[in-house]
Amino acid sequence: MGIVNDVLDFSKIEAGKMDLIEAPIDLKEFLNDLAFFYKPLASSKSIQMLSDVDERIPDRLMCDGLRLRQVLTNLLSNALKFTKEGHVLLNTKVITITNSSVLIKFNVKDTGIGIDERHQEKLFKAFTQADESTTRQFGGTGLGLVISQSIIEKMESNISLVSKLGRGSTFSFSIDFKIPTEKELKNELDAQSQQIVKEKCLQGVRGLIADDSKVNRIAIEHQMKKLGCTFALVENGQQALEISTQQHFDFILMDVSMPVMDGLEATRQIRKIEKDSKQTSPTPIIAMTANAFSEQKEACLEAGMDDFLTKPAKLHQIAEKVLIALERSQNASKHSNRFEVSSASKLEGSEKGKKTAANNRLSHLEESHNFAFLDELESVYGSDIWESIIDEFLQEGESTFRKILEGFQNKDLATVSNYAHKFKGEIGIIGFKKLVTELEELQHTEKNSIDLPEVESLIKQVTLLYEALVSELNRRIAPLRN
């Protein structure tokens, strides 16, 4: 099938019929997901799949995500194919950035067999590879790089190569992305949501949703219905474990932190049961998190989860993640193994996560009263459910917030940490990332041995942000109640 698709794409290119269709994408999430997708293959070859995504990349960029994925998939697949030991690295770097555009350089590096200089010019010619022995040993049509180069040329750039025989290769290209306006983002979100609802793309699919927050359950229940999906709702990992052994589900959306049993432990036990029963196609489990830092992502992967959704997830994001997970599950090998994330990757992700959190904290506090994200959320859920979500949040959130204050007054940092984590999940569905970042730090006060004066400072910042959010939500919901 891959060979047929290559030939069809090449025919389109030759006929001048390959067009780019741009839409806003979250490029950082896009790249991290892509690297994540290739980690099992890398692990099966005992090599590392690494990624280094520049945190300065804006949240949304205009791009033909399908074609960019096609290019990077080709480059990464080749890198893994021709690398027997060492690593493959997907690296991105912001070169220049303005209010309306950003120039980003992409590098795919490997420690593979490399390419002799005299053969390098053949790579971008149709139906050729470096030499005939490569075709015999590794297979392929020789069209992948030709198609990729044509796509990148459509994006007004070109792919360059630096390689030495026996010392690996680096394929690079740079793209100047447009940064969409708020109006363009809203229009695209509305169009995507309308199309997904019209198609009911999860019709006939049965899911299990595990989340201890009533606010989150109201939101996800509404979204599942719009997608045409049948589902069961549970409130903790223990319930998810029990019902998943009694009934069949095509996928599971699993909150990471829940009482009784958290999502990580529930996933571990589900995977053990599947392994013991020799289930050939494990149920896809997608983590739902309020703030997916690198450390948390690694913990989810090690537990056996398949993917991530950051709260609040938009309708098209849920649909995309579930459909990709279902496709992977159907195509999974009977002997596929869960992989271990390299210690180097863990360390790199951990340090980057800490730096990012610190930087985000500064910028978030500077913009503590910017509630433009609520406009997008209202369009995500629709006014019919938006009022219910706000009402439930105002009740549930107030109770959790008071528990944090009580814990601090009693100098009980364990209680502060536990309820900060719970509050982070409740805030996550509202989408107030500034407050989520502060709660992330407050959550780790006990673990990081932060002294009481600093905890007090964090709680003051959380209080200011929370009170501003409550005031804004009450202002917005008033017309809905009249």
C-alpha cells in the first residue's frame, strides 16, 4: 500500500496537482506526537528516538499538517531504517519570529550508515537510491525523498543533506510559517467542529472515560455524544480496571490523577491482564492531563498508555487522537513490546520541563487577566453545555480551593499538594493555563521541600488568579441565566 501511495503522489506532483491545504496546527504537540509514535520501533532496534522541540514555537501555526507529517515520516522512517545503533533525533529551532510569522528549521539526524558523497545527488531523483545494494537490503521505491522534496518546495524551501559514510546523516529544511489571527483560529475551529459533528466520526465506537471531576465528566460526555460515540463513565482507576475486565471497549480515556487508584496504576494493571490473557491487540489508553510536562508524559508511557490529551481537549483533538489510536491498534503486531524510555531522554525532558515551567510562570503572571481563551472554549462546548460546566466548576472549584487554604493554615503541605493537584484538573477543563502552571508548582511543594514563606507566596498568586477567573466566569454566565 505504501508503494502505491508513493506512486500516486508522484503522479500528482508530475501533473502539478498536489496542492497544500493550510489550517492552524499545534506544531509542538504535532512534533512530540510524531517522535512518540516512532519510539516503539526505535526500541525494537535497541536505538534511541530523541526529540528536541524549541519551546519558543507559537501555540498555533498555519500549515498543511498532513503534508508536513508525510515529509517528516519519510525522513524519520529512513533514519530508523538505516540506523543499527545509536539514535535518531528530530530537532527544531526557531530562527526568526515576528508577530505574524516564524521561521523554523527542522533537522532529522541519525547515527546510521551514512551516504557516500558521490551517491548523495541520486537521492532526490525518482526511483533511485544511493546504490542498488541498498534497494536489495532495505527495499523501497526511491520515491519518498523525491516526494518530500517536492512538498517542501511547495512550502518555498528545500531539503538539504549533510552525510558521511559510516558516520550518519542529517536532513534539514526551514519553513516560514504564518501565525494565525484569533479570527482565523475561531473560524477554523468552528469549521472543524461542524464537520466532525456532521460526520459523527466515532459512530459505532465504544469508549470508557475515567475522571474523578464532575466538571470534566460533563464536558467529555457532551463531546462523546457529538462524536456519535457510546461510552461508560467512571470516577476512579479502580472502577476503570473493574469495568474494563467485564466489558469490551475500543478505547479508554484515562485521567492520570484520581482517588482510590490513579490512572497510571490502572493502566499498569490493565496491561498486565492483557499480557497474562495473551490479548494480541491491547486496548488503546489515552491519558488526559491538565498540563502534560515531559516528566508526566514519560510516566504515562512507562505505565503503558498510548497517547495524551491536554485538558481542555477540543472536539477535533479528541476525534483525531482516538482515530489514530484505533488505527494503530488495528495495525499492531502480535509481538509488539512496550518500550522503555531512555534515561538520557528522561533527563533531557525533565530539565526542559522545569525550565519551561519557570519561564511560563513569569509570562503567565504578566498576563493574569487575559481571558480570551474562554471565547474559544465557549465555541468548543456550545452555549447549551457551557452554562452547566461553569455552574459545576464554580461549586466544585470553590470547595477544592478552600481545602488548599485550610491545608496551608494547618501547615499541612501534604494536603496542600493533594488538593493543588485536584484543583489543577478542575482548572484544566476551563483552560486557564496560567493558573494551571501555578498549581503545578504548588502541587510539588512537599516533594521539593519548599519552605512556608514561598508556599504562601504561591498561594497568594493562585488566589489572585482564581478570584479573577471566578469574577470573569460570573460575568459571562450572567446573560445565560437571564
